[in-house]
Amino acid sequence: MNDEVRKRLAWVAVDWGSSHLRAWAMDAQGGVLVRAGSDKGMLALAPEDYEPALLEAIGDWLPASGRVPVWVCGMAGARQGWREAAYLPVPAPLNDLARGAVVPTVRDPRLAVRLLPGLCQHANEAGRGFDVMRGEETQLAGLVALEPGFSGLVCLPGTHAKWAWLDEGSVVRFATALTGELYALLASQSVLKYSVDDAELAEPGCREAFVAAVREAATEPGRFSQWLFALRAADLLDDSLPRGQARHARLGARLSGLAIGLELAGMRHDLSDASVTLIGSEALNTRYGLALEALGHDSRRLDGEAAVLAGLGLAQAGS
Amino acid sequence: MNDEVRKRLAWVAVDWGSSHLRAWAMDAQGGVLVRAGSDKGMLALAPEDYEPALLEAIGDWLPASGRVPVWVCGMAGARQGWREAAYLPVPAPLNDLARGAVVPTVRDPRLAVRLLPGLCQHANEAGRGFDVMRGEETQLAGLVALEPGFSGLVCLPGTHAKWAWLDEGSVVRFATALTGELYALLASQSVLKYSVDDAELAEPGCREAFVAAVREAATEPGRFSQWLFALRAADLLDDSLPRGQARHARLGARLSGLAIGLELAGMRHDLSDASVTLIGSEALNTRYGLALEALGHDSRRLDGEAAVLAGLGLAQAGS
């Protein structure tokens, strides 16, 4: 198996986040030969730890001689990462992220590593706020690789959900909502931890609870913090809810709907008749698609892994 | 000192919360002889631990013989507390909370303990939600003791901020916002922990940052989760902010303003020309008073300790 990989390896794609590293061995046609990953994310690493962590993940793929291009996006390029790849300011054309790439020092002669930059946005009078992204710009570049000159609104759900306005393949503006982190903190660290479980929307009643909560929070976002405590009170008092795990799944689905509905409330001025392109995991794409549908908006979905590979491939091909 | 307390002690007031116990030795005129407290709150205690924790705090005050009334409000009366004092449903007259008090088993013959009940609210079609309170009802009773037949809107800021609509001394409706807990989670557990410090509003620029954030969140609550991440981005990018601790204090004041502004957004339909009565610590009363003023609403302030003592005194006097 590894012999075959070594023979056909053209380059390596790496998405290096805060908590995880994911790597793909790519052939010359952009196909994935094999995947690897570890929990050696930016938060666990000092600068000198990056090369060993990378070799641990991909060392078996490397041929005995010759240099292999390794294209990396994400937090490895942060100031507190391997080496800083300074943010590119918006507006930023996505077919040229590689112009901001930096080369970290490596000892292994087989590695030719490039760290891609993130994007930053300065506040202006038009209400655009300060914002940063690192990693998502490469997924957006992947969208542009797949659909050259793309224009439209893109949502990348996650811990810090990104919304980006693209115009002919450039990011002209973006905004970040703390949705995923807010949900996780409330579900696991607040008084609600006694009352909510992570729920699959396929569980009975969960889809309905999720959709109702999205609509409520999107319509009356000012009541968000009241609705949060009401989850706890409903757990104590509401006889119409099922008992046991099903009760907490239902309330967890409602909490998820409230968090996503609050996020969508902030986007309503921008959600027009145009379709939103969702880039993320299947689970999050499904959840956001359902939430958008509940508010009368169309969406279409692009798999997050396909997007990051296309984006890294665009940088690799242009170099 | 303790001889004097033993001689003049008429009863003991106790506010027993989730994380702390506070006790006051009261004379026959409602004056405070001495205070005590500990961190033996409900979360740290099993039912059999309550009497020892109480004696540890107030044992020195008790005379050698005779029974001393001890009136307790708060989480000691929760299901997971000392003994459950079942919630009274709203509408609930506040001059008669003692009708729902329960007597826990005690060994020490000098203790005559009563645990006051909390209040609960069931959801109805008019949009009133499920809700519960435990402890705050006694502060509301204190307001009614001080101003018999009180009618109006009352806010008790805190970890779980309570808003209560009183009509002629009865709670007819109430709502809870998770404001304090939301702020604390975001400030200490989220990505914002690197960018915000708890701020006194007296620090330079903090009052202005707080007030601006209150106005923004109250006006556009749907952008709450965007504004959260924007705090982090501003820390990374905003050259107009001061450096060092002052920077993080400014951002902390803004986070506090966003959380309180979101809460007030949910109350705007109820905030009419009438003044809001704030019951809480001086620091929180000041902060909420400033937030209400920023939105054009009057408020007046009642000290939280004075309120709880008046409320426990009302129960004690009626028994």
C-alpha cells in the first residue's frame, strides 16, 4: 500500500487546525491516495514540534529521495503556529492565496512546505466589522476552483461560523458568528448541561423542536437569553415532554435551533432570494440547510473536505 | 461580642444559594447584629451536611437554651437541597410565602428551621414561558414588605437575571435571562478569554464601551453572536484600542454591555414609561441602571441584602 502511495504521490494536502491535523496524499490528477490525521493541533504544539508531527502523520508516504510539495492551510500559519503567514486583507482574490504563503524551516530534505495565509477585514463606516479567518479561505478558494468566478453568499458552519460574500472569485466581505462555540459552552458548561443532550435530528420530535426554535430565535432574537433559561425550566416543569434521554435530546435540538436561529437573525438583511452555498460537514450542512429552509431560503451544499482539497489544489497547481 | 449577640438574638436570616451561604443574626427590631457566611452552598452539600454547615456558620450566636427561629430562602429548599419546599405557582402573593415553608429535620434542639419555597410558572398561550425562581421571590417579598401593595416591573440582575411583574404585592408573571452566566462563560471559557478582562466601568473608556454595546445589542440583537467574535477580531486588529490590560478591560466592558443589551432587547415590549425597580448588588444595580438609562428608561435601586432581610423578616413576623 505505502509503496503504491510513494510511487504515485504528487503532493500532500494538510488542513492544520487548532485541535487537529488532517492530511491527504494526492496524486497528479487531484485524487486522494490515502488520508491521515492526528490530534496534534496548533494548541498542542510549539514551533519546533510541527515538523515531527507532520512526519509522524505523512512520513510513510514520502519517497526515499526528491522533494514533495506540502500545502498547508489553517492555524499552522497563525502567529502562535509554526510560522506566521500574515493575513491578506479583503477584498482578496481567492485564486491567488499562494501569494501570501510562507515557507517554514524544515530539516527533512524531502519536504517543501508552504503555509497559506488567512484573511482579515478592518472595520469601516459601512458597518463592516473587524474579522479574521484561517482555513476557511482555502475552502472558499476550493469553491472558486470548482466554479471559476463564483459570486454569491457562502456559509461555512462550525465552531466559528463564517459567512462570506464573494464577487467574481474574490471575498469582498465576511462575518463570523460564534454559534458552534456558544452551543457547546451552553450545552456542556452552563446550568443547561443538566437538561440538554446532543441530539440527532432524526430522533423523534427533534427535527420539529429544532425548526421551531430556529424560527423563534430568528424572529425574536432579543429573547435569546430568556429562551436559554426556559430550557432548564421546561426540563423541570413541562409534562408534555418525553422522559429520560428523549427529553434531553429534544431540549438539545431546541438549543441548537436557538443558536443557529440567532445567527440567521443577524444575516436576514443579506439573505435574499439568492441561494446560500453551505460548505461544511454533512451533519452541519444538513442542519443549516434545514434552518435556512425553515426561514424560506434556498441553499446548496458543498462537502467541506472536497472544498479544502480543491482549494489546496488550486494553490499547488498555481505554484 | 458573641455574648451580646446571644442575649439580643431574636431570629436568624439565611440566604442559602448554590455556591454560598449567608447568614445574619437579627434582633427583635429587625436590626442586623452580625453577619456570617461560607462557601458551603447547595452544590457542595448532601442533605445531612446542611445542619453542620449551618451550625458552623451561626453556632456561636445561639443561646445555651431556647429555640431560635431560622428562616432560610434559596437553594436549600430545592429538590436537590436540604429538604424540598415545593414551588408556589404564580400568581403568588408575596406577603404569604411562609405558607409554602417546610421544616427540615434537625438534631440541635436550639434550631427551629423553616425553608421558604420558590415560585414556578407554567407556559401558556399568551407567550408566558416555563420558569422557576428560588431566592429572588424572597427579595421581591422584601420589596412588598417595604412598600405594601407594590405594583410594577422589577429586575433582579445576576447569574440568572429575573424580571418580575408585580400587581398589588403579587407576582403575576416572571422571566429569567441567562445573562450573568452567559457573560461568565464567554469571558472565561470561550476564545474570548484571551481578549477580555472583567472591567470596572470607572476605568477609562469602559463606561462608553459598555453603553455603546448595550445600545447596539438592544437595537440589533440578531447580531449578538457576530459581535462576540468581533471582540476577538478587534483585539487582533483594532489599532484604535489601548494596549495591554486597558485593551482587555475595554473589550470586557463591551462584552458585558452586549450581554445586558441582549437581555434588555427581550424586555423592550415591557419597558414602558414606568420605572424599573432594580434589586441587586450595588455594582450590578449601577450597571443595569446605566444600561436602562442608555435606552431611555428610568430605574430606581434597592439593595439586594436589604431586600432579602426584609423578605425573610416578613415571613418571620407572620409566623
